[in-house]
Amino acid sequence: NVVMFRVIKSSNLVKFIFQGVELRRRIKELNPDLVVAQYGTYTGLLVALFAWRPKIITYRGSDLNPGPYTNKFVLAMKHCASHIASFFADGIICVSEKLAQRLIVKTRYEIIPSPTDLDLFRPQEKKEARKKCGWDSNRCISVFFAGNNPKVKELDLASKVKKALEDKGSFVELKVFTREV
């Protein structure tokens, strides 16, 4: 069984400790074989410091990658939290080798790219898929996932590519997704 524990990020130390205590209580109640943090930074540090069961931390990108548009102090703190968490982890998953090379801890990691959930997403005919989305079946469409931080994902670069194509006479409709899809 998989049980999710929702982590609310906060720079408030009291809230961090409160969540850690609640995480520890839930672990005691459920007695899991394994605790997995889906990100480094805040979540990874919380699990690293408060989970007494074997723990794995998954690093996905911004927890270790440079962020050109992020406040340098905030970025340094995020990276610091991620590296501290990695020392306490029993196992580490990175979604790419390039990301793994950013870790200070060079042992106990595996590369597992984030796959598409094929139970949720299945290949289908383009016209049928576009109809379900309410998209024109005759237009050229480009999809861009901007995540929680469009600047870091470089939405501005995608927009420049769209404009450059339009300047050359090719129209591309840019569909931008933010947050979770």
C-alpha cells in the first residue's frame, strides 16, 4: 500500500518541525517498510531528518540544478537542503545522470527517468485526442510544460521559437501547461 503525506513548504522553522513531528507520528502509526521523498530541498530534508525508517530521496531537477531566475540565496539554501538530505538517505534516485553528477554523495544512487503513467495516459488517434482537449485538429500545435516556475523552464525561449516560426510564415499554436497536468 502507498500512503501519501502532503508536505507544505514553509520557511518557518516551527512549521517545519511541526510537519516533521507529524511525519514521524504517521510513520509510527503505519510502520512502512520504506519512506520515499519525491523531491530534494524541503521535502527531502524533512524526510531525511524525521523519518526513522529506510528512506529514498528522488531528485528531479530544480533541487540540484542551477536556476538562473531564482534568488541566489534561496537557490543556495535549496541546494544545501538537498545535499544534507542526500547524506541521510538510504537510497537516492535521480531522473538523469547529469543530475546525479551534481550530488556531493556519489554512492547509493540509481538513474530512473520519470516515466509516463501508461495506466493513465494511453496512445490514441491524434484527431480523437485533440477532440477530447477541444483543440483544432488542423492546426500545428506545440505543447510546453512550464511547471511551477515558467522562468526556470524557459517559457520565454519557447515563445521566441514560436515567434521565429511565425516570422518565417509557419503558424504554431503554443499550448502552455503550468502546475500539474
